[in-house]
Amino acid sequence: INAEYMGEGLKQTQEQVEAVQKLQSELEVIEEEFDAKVLELQAQFNKRKQPLYQKRNEVLDKFPNFWYQVFANHRILEMLLHDNDIEIFKQIVFLDVQEKEDIKSGFKIVVQMKPDNPFFETTTLWKDFSFSEDGKTTMTQSDVKWKDGKNPQTAEAKVGHKREFESESFFSYFEKAELDHVDVGNLIKDDIWPNPLKYYLGEVEDDESSMGGGSEESEGEEGEPESGEESS
């Protein structure tokens, strides 16, 4: 009798499990539809922001050493600065973050240099991040053509700062693809880009900036990145 009772109980439990699983599947469909609508809405508003970003860049170009100070006031990105990077940063006309139309598929970071700058033959530096649905990350970059004797790679890190990114300068970020470059890209996109002025003014608490930026794109970081190079 006990065995028969237990068998009936297990059968009833299994039916309940299957009923709940069916309901959960229906809930997941709604959640997926919600996520898709959110991304669609975010993409629409990003387009509306573009003219304002352009106007903001025009004003920011008038600030002394703006982008250098922004990086210096970010507790992680400041590790990418060499002592002599300030002179290179002075040559930046603007920095731009361009999200793809399908936001979760990636973004591009562009740094425009003055055409007559003394450091680069390359005047437009860029790095593109593409995230596939299967979690693969692909990075391509502009490469950097340095003028003779101007590559800071052999320079010392800022005095008193422990370098997490060992020998890298921020500008080497545009020369090759490394796995932690996804983290750097997300920090620029999610921490700095929405409001760089507060970093320039030093109005950011330490816990507001964290490695990885907390964005959805971080999901693609687990696999080894694919790298491609193009020269501008």
C-alpha cells in the first residue's frame, strides 16, 4: 500500500513539476520579449543622443588636458598612463563611443588626433568590439603608426602607481587585441562616456568604477578573443 501510495504521489508531483515548467517557459518568452523591447528602445534613444554627444565633444575640446585628466581620475584607467602620455593626450581632438544598431552585438571606440600631431602618422585610432550570440568576442583595431622615437612603450609608468596592465600604454590598446581590452572598452563605454565631466572634476567615488563595467557585453569575455587588424 505504501509503495502504491508513494507511486501515486510521485506521479502527481511529476505532473505538478511539468505544469510549473510549462508556466516558467511562458514567463521566459515574455522576459525575452521585454529584453528585446528594452534594447530596441535603448537603440532609439542612443540615436537621439548622437547630436548632443557631438556638441559635447566640441565643448570638451576647449578644456585643458581634458581626456588625460579624465583617465587620471579613474582608479583603473589611470594605470594605463605613462608619465609622458599627457603630451600625447593633448593631441586628442575628441573621443567617441559608437554603439552598434543591435546594442548587444558590440561597440566601437574612436579617438581622433590632431592631423599635425608630433606623435602619430595615424590620426584616427579606433577599436571595434563585436559580440556574437554564441559568446565569442572579436576585436579589430586601427593599429598605430608612430613617428620615429615617439612610441612610449619603453617609458616608465607613473611614479607611485602599481601597473595592473604591465607595460601597456593606453595607445597600445589600438595596436593589438588582448582579453583584458574588453574590460578597458567597457570601462570607457559604461563609466566614462556617459558623463566624462564628473571624472574631469574628480567628482566620482571609487566604488562607481569597477572592472568590466557591468554591461551585458561582458558575457562575451569568457572565450579567447579573435583579433583582426586594419590600418587607417
